[in-house]
Amino acid sequence: MDRFSGGTGQNDVVTIDYLIIGGGLAGVAAAESLRAVGARGSVAILSGEIDPPHDRPPLSKEFLRDERSREQVLLRPVEFYQAHKIGLVLGRPALALKPDSQEVMLADGETVGYQRLLLATGGRPRALGVPGESMSGIYQLRTLAEAERLKEAAGASTSVVVIGAGFIGLEVAASLAERGLSVTVLNQDDQVWPASRRRRSRPPSRPISRRAGSPFDTTSGWWPSRARTVWSC
Ligand SMILES: Cc1cc2nc3c(=O)[nH]c(=O)nc-3n(C[C@H](O)[C@H](O)[C@H](O)COP(=O)(O)OP(=O)(O)OC[C@H]3O[C@@H](n4cnc5c(N)ncnc54)[C@H](O)[C@@H]3O)c2cc1C
């Protein structure tokens, strides 16, 4: 499904009974739960991503290490949505909400109406906000498409710089070190994953270490002007 259909629309605008914006775990769980509790009427998930809803945790771990395939990181097989009459509209970001008329405007100009709306739009990586961050060779990691680009680039690289020694940054660093890349982690704090430690989280299952050939640079504010490839997580 790439356009809306099956609602009870008036004029040209299709109305969905339960419209969910966000194709992440929250959006899929909400759609599945609606059907599980017997919700009648149309249910649709609208996602800005081109790929079907997928699990993000493996993207920095098993998927990056080639231990899980693309199909194995999908939250549900694509047939699931059809079987449960859940519309899946991919690659179509919502641009604006009109609560008065209960409508959502999509970036491509289509308008869709809703009876009930759930915003499950999740999070996104924080940009560095420095000159040059949109240059080629610089990646961020949130989606399956970004993980695939990262893997492809990793296959053609021998060294990598990871900016951010939080949980995801360190997982990516450990996975890439396991792939044989020489990894440097840059962090603006003087500790690794300090925010997680404050929350008493457990360290990544395969923590990166100097033994894995992955030095840390924890110098505050250091910008890797000589680094050829910079990875931002
Ligand atoms: C690499 C990585 C590793 C992780 N590892 C772990 C882990 O080990 N353990 C753990 O607990 N958590 C982990 N997380 C975090 C976990 O994945 C998130 O907590 C979870 O994805 C949140 O789900 P969500 O559905 O709320 O949001 P998201 O997964 O962020 O989904 C939001 C969805 O909304 C869509 N969206 C946003 N804006 C719009 C718009 N305007 N129009 C249409 N669609 C829109 C997005 O495209 C996306 O599909 C990891 C995250 C990443 C990126």
C-alpha cells in the first residue's frame, strides 16, 4: 500500500479510523494492539521511512556484523500487515496536522483524514551542528537504510571514527572493530557512556576496548579535521 484507501472519506480525502504516524516499534505495537482488542474500522501506519518497520537494536549489533539479514530485522513480515488489515504507507513523511478538520498533510501534498490519530514519531540522532557534517563519508545511524549504507561503506574502509561514546556509539564501534576496522571513538565527555552509567545501565554486550584495537579520544571539543571518514551515531 503506497497510498491511502479503504477509509470512509468524503470528497477526495480518505479518512482512516485509526491513523498512526510512525513506523517504529511503538507504531506497530499500537496497530497490532488495536486489532488484538477487536478494533473495527481502518487502521493505517504512515512512516517516513522507505523500509517496512524494523527493529533498531540489531542495527548497531548483529546486522552490522552480518549476523542477521535484512528480513530478520523486520518487526513483522510484510504479509502480517495485510493479514491484519493494517495499511502500511511507507516513505511518505507527514508535514502538517490540521486538528480542526482532523487531517494530516503529507510532504508530497496528499491529505488524509483521521478519526483517531496516534503520533509515534520516535527519536532521531542529534546533529553535531558543525560545518561539513553533510559531506560524503559521514553517516548517522537510526534506520535500516542508514545501517545498510554504513555496512557498505565499512566494507570499503579500513578505519573509522565514531563520534559519541554513548551506548549506540560504542556498540557500533565494537561491531566495526569485529569487522576488522581500526576504530577511534571521539567523545566530548571525559568518560565513556556517562549518561548510561548515571542511569545504571549495563554496558554493551560486547564492549569495545583497547584490546580490540580501538583507542578512545575523550578530549573535549576535539574535531577530527584529519579524519577521512567520520561516523556519527
Ligand atoms: C542503532 C540503534 C540501536 C539501539 N539499540 C537499543 C538497545 O539495544 N536496547 C534498547 O532498549 N533500545 C535500543 N535502541 C532504541 C530503540 O530502537 C528505540 O527506543 C525505539 O526504536 C523507539 O521506538 P519508537 O517506535 O518510539 O520510535 P522510532 O523507532 O524512532 O520510530 C519512529 C518512526 O516515526 C517515523 N516518523 C517520524 N517523523 C515522521 C513524520 N513526520 N512522518 C511520518 N513518519 C515519521 C520514523 O520514520 C520512524 O519510522 C536503539 C536504537 C538505535 C537507532
